[in-house]
Amino acid sequence: MARPTVKKPVETLALEEAFELLEGLPVPVFFKSRDGRYLGVNKAWEEMFGLARAAFVGKQVRDLYPQNPEIAELHALKDRELWQRPGSQSYETPIVTPDGRRRDTIYYKATFPGGLVGVIVDVTARTRAQAALRESEERFRSVVDSANEGMLVYDRNLTVIAGNRAAERIIGLPLAALIGRPGFTSQLPCIREDGQPLTPADRPTRITLRTSRPQSGVRIGILRKEGGASGAVQWLSVNTAFLRRLDETEHYGLVSTITDVTAQRDAEERLRESEARFRRTFELAGSGMAHIGLDRRFIRVNRRLCEILGYPEDELLRLTGRQISHPDDLDVINDQRPALYAGKIDAVRLEKRYLRKDRSTVWVKFTMTVERDAAGAPLYEIAVYDDITAQLDAQQRLRESEARFRQTFELAASGICHVVDGRFVKVNKALCEILGYSEEQLLGKTVKEVSHPEDRDVTDAGRMRIRKGELDSARFEKRYIRADGAVVWADLAIALVRDPAGAPLYEVAIFDDITERKQQEAALRAAHEELKRSNAELEQFAYVASHDLQEPLRMVASYTQLLGRRYEEKFDKDAREFMSYIVDGASRMKQLIEDLLAYSRVGTKGHDFQPVAAEGALRRGLFNLRAAIEEAGAAVTFDSLPTVHADEAQLAQLFQNLVGNALKFRSASVPRIHVQASEREHEWQFEVRDNGIGIEPQYFERIFMVFQRLHNKGEYPGTGIGLAICKKVVERHGGRIWVESRPAQVPNQGSSFYFTLPRHKGGEGANG
Ligand code: ADP
């Protein structure tokens, strides 16, 4: 160390000693005289400024900063201040050393008699560190604030002490509401990932403390009630970390970062759903489905495809489609693959056969597309298989049944046609024959065109009802005009064919030529009419004749009587005998004529039918027979009898004739006559039973004919008209009459006369 060049009083000596001491200090030290000249500097000073002590002693501060006079000026100013108030001073100032280095320094100066001492503390490193820290803190703050992630800082007691803007935004609460509180989950309704309410123990911060482990990706849902609708959940993902000082092992707080993962979660949910949907669709599809690798192997097959191809899934996954193809259809897909891969066709669509594991053949409708990556390179193939075996079988059967039907249609003896909009659209040979047209002529014609003008509309109402669904089919008889102009009668059955939805497709009509039958019917009707007319004429004639014959007969009888009275004594025995023959003949003729008149009256003079108590009619008949019944000592009995619809006088006559005959044709035993009626399905059946002489079966028919009798009048009186009248009465009422008797087998059993009367209003009609 250089010795100051000043004199050496005590102070100077002390200074020298001080110099000795300061030489070894690592801090730059300098001495200056009162007039600002450097008296001495230490080694550290020399190093700092890069100047040799010997060269600088005696120089002033402006010599130290030739480049930076403002620094020199500052120090000079400070020196002046110090000298104005001697003592000590300190100030902080950046300086630039002669070699251009910038240093942050603190100057400590103190005066002593004759000069001042200065110590320079280089704080460059410290201020730089402080600036860097400040900068880093600011950077950090802005990063934290601009982060998308919410952040909350907690103290050791888990009270929020800081947070960022993202936290405010995500949580939806201002920081002011969060700071000083135990986090947001205490302030909002929160749920765990499993949907259960979040308890304080579930909070990520608590878990972190409890387990001493930072948490990551803890999902928390906030129940949001927007517009009153509940159920909207905002999902957050929360991470936590301990806050520790560098040199400490104990934490002083926690930080949690929060991300809103609602959209992500929704997207995940949708993806999961869509995947599940796809999987379900794939599995449950009614069609067989497969993903096929570029090596042609099945990558993935659904249940239906296993069913269609008849292989279990694990076996199918080891096969290629070609290996199970029908030998005749081996390359039908391969033929189209190049076009599909080149994008010339969007899909391969074809029908082909596969051989199932059990070697049976299955027909498949096959559709295949290719799935590509973003660059368009094929990834795998998607194929859909539909089993159309049954469909093809059904088509085959349909074709066969159609052929069968066509044959039937053509060969049918009946005419058959299909009609649309009243027009023939299909006709068979038989119909052409019936109508006398060729098929070409008939097709396109309307049915009405070939109908008889008078019968054109007879089917309209019936067909309308079929169309409305009220009838399945309807039958008609109508006339058509043949091509040659002849009238043809057809028995016609019409039905309507509908599609599966019930919409009308066409009418089917079946024609049978009934012209001949119709002609026979017409002839029969004409004959019947003729018969009725001639019958009526005959009846009229019988009536008129018998009526008119009575008069001359009466004359014969009365003049014969007169002749007898006046000339009896003049007649000899022969003449008297002849007379008696004339009288007898005349009276018999009178009886015959009266009977004939009565018979013809049944048809011409009957009364209207009315409800009649049969018992009343019977009693009337018995009343007329009372003398004969008494005379014969007969027992006449009857059961209760129904009320019938009849001409009462004729019904009484009927009973009278039958009971009368029973009395007349009695046997040796006392006559027992019984009348009864029994109910049949459509009619009442009456029986008049006697114990008389009975009738041999060969006469059963004859006895009902006019003037037919089995005995001569000597044995039993009568003209043989009684049963003919009975028959006529019964028939006029629409009934039948017959007799049962077996005198040969069962003697003394007599006869049973039966007749029926319809139970409904029936018979000949109101006028008889
Ligand atoms: P008539 O009584 O005038 O002979 P009918 O026409 O009443 O005529 O009867 C025809 C014939 O039928 C009778 O002559 C008789 O031979 C036979 N006949 C009718 N009723 C009976 C009866 N109840 N028993 C036996 N014979 C009968």
C-alpha cells in the first residue's frame, strides 16, 4: 500500500495504520482529501475500477468517470453535501467502471479531519436478483390470471387466500365471496362423479391433507338450476398440490386448479352413448353385419350373421368370406372390389350363395362399402347380409301357385274374369265361349257393354256393398248379349280382391251359363200358369155347371113327384118301379151336384185367413155332427189345440168331414174318435184317429180323389167327395193330408188321418 505523501502527525500515522488494515478488506475503500483528491485506495478498489493506485492517487472523481461525467458529478455533489454537514452519509447509485461494466452500489462515506473515507458495497447481484424476482412474480401473476384453469390458493387451514380470474369464471362466484371461506363446494350444491352429494370429507383439498397426496382429475359436479330447470350439471376436474417453501418440508398451504370439463364430459357421454348405440345396433340388427379386414378376414361379426352363415362367432372370425362361399359364387364380390376401392361405385350390391357349416345353401342379399381414413386409404369393409332364402322360396312357390292358378283359370268350365273399373282385364276361355267373343275383343270392353240392356245395373247395389265390406261376395242372375246377338243367362258370383292394406285391386267374377235352365224354368212357369188358368176355368165351369144343373134337376124331381102323386093308381107295377128309379137317380144326381158345388166352392168361395182357434172350428164341426155322434154312441175326445192361421169355415168343414167319416166307417165296436195336434218345425200336425174299419194301403191315394170311394152306397152312403174337399182345403192352406192305417196287420185299430197347417201365415194367400 502506498504511503500518503502528507506529513505525519498522529492522525496521519493513524491513517496509515488504517490503510494497512483496509488493504486486506474485500470491500473497495477510498480516502479523499478535503479538496476532493484521492489520498489512497485499497486493493479491492483497484480491482473494481481496474486502476492502479499509484497512477490514480492525487486525481479527482471526474478522472474516474471520464465517459460518465454525470456519475462523477453525483459523487461530487454528495461530497459537497457531506462537507456541509460533516459526519457520515450513504447513498445508492449505479456506476459504470472504466471498462464499461455497470454496477449497482451503495456508498458509505464518513469525514475525518482533513478528508473523508468511502466504502463501496457492490449490490449489483442483489438488485438484479430482486428485479428478476419481481419480473418473475409479475409474469407468474399474469400467467395465473390469463390461465384458463381456475386456481385457488388455500392456507394450512384450507381457507381460500387467493384465486385467479378463471376460478371466478368457472365457479361463478366473485373472488371476494371465495376468499376467507373454505372453498366453493361449501357454497354450491355439489355432487360426486357417482351422482351422490359431495360431503366435506370428499373435498379434494381435504383428501389431499388426509392422504398427504396431491390429487389430480377429481371430478366434481355443480348442480345448476337454470331457468328453474334442474338437472343441468357443470362438471369440474380438480387437481391439488401442496405449497412449500424451498427450504421447508412442511407445507404452508394448498393450491387447487379447476377445469370445466362439462363439454368434454358431455362429448364423452355422447360418444359412449353413440358407441353403445352402435354396438347395440350392430348386435341386434335384423341383418347380418360384418367388418372385414383388408386381408378379407372377418374382424367383427354380429349374432345375426352367425345365424345366417351357421357358424359360431369364434369360427367365423378365423374365416374369409370366400372360404364359405358357394362354389358357383366364389368371385362375385371380388369382381366388383376394384371398382369399389377405386371409388367408381359406392357399394357392392349383389345376391349370392354361401355354404353354411352344415353344408346347406343360404341365399344372401349382400351389400358392402369400404371405410376409409381421412386420407382416403381403405381401412376396412362394412358388409350387410340379408337371408333371402325364404323370400326366394316364397317367390318360387308363388310362381308355382300362379302357374297352377293360371291353369285352373284357363281350364275352368265356368267363365272367369278380373274386372277393374268395370272393364274386363283378364278373361278365360270359358268366358269367351259363353259370351261368344275372342279374348282380344273382350279385354278392354266394359261389362255393361255386353250386358242385356234391362240387366245392366242389377249388380250395382251388391257390388257397392262388397266394396264397403258389408258382403264378401254376391250372386246374381243376369242376361248378357252374345257377340252374335243372342241372349245368354248367367249365374254370376262376384268377389273383390284387395291388397294387404285392404285397398280394392280388382273384382273377380265367375259366370255359369244358365240359359238352358232359365229356358226350362220359363217353360215350366208358362206350363204352371197355363195349368192354373185351366184349373180355374175348370173350377169355374164345375161351379157354373153344378149350379145351373140344379135347376133342371129340381124340375125333373118335382115333376116326377107330381107324376107319382097324380097318376100312381094308373101305373102298373113296372111303371111304379121305373118311377122309383127316376126319383132315386134324381136325388143321387142332386147329391152329386151339391157335392160338386161344395167342392168347387172351396177354391172359388173361400174366406180370408185369420187366426183361428182350432178347437172352436172342431167344436163347430162336432155340433153339425151331434145327431150322428149320438146315434152311434161315439166317444169323441180331443187334446188342447193350437190357434192357426186359417179360413175358419173351411177348417170346421175339414174336421166335420174327417170326424164324419170316422163315424160312418166304424167297426162293430163303439166308435172312439180322438183329435190332437203336435208342433213341428214349421207346421202344426193334426191327427184324427178312429177305431173304425181301416183302409188298405193301396187305397191311400185314391180316397182323396173326387168321387172315389171303396164301398158301394148300399154299404156306406156317400158320394166320395168328402176327402177330396178335405185335400183341397188343406192344400189351399199350404198343408198336406194323408192317411195311415194297417187293418190287415192290426185289426180294429182303425185309421189316422193327418193334415198339416203352416205355423206362419202361409198357404194360398189372403184371397184363397
Ligand atoms: P164317402 O165318405 O162319401 O165315401 P169320402 O171321400 O169321404 O167319400 O171317402 C172316400 C172313401 O174313403 C170312403 O168311401 C171310404 O171307403 C174311405 N174312408 C174314408 N174315411 C174312412 C175312415 N175313417 N175309415 C175307413 N175308410 C174311410
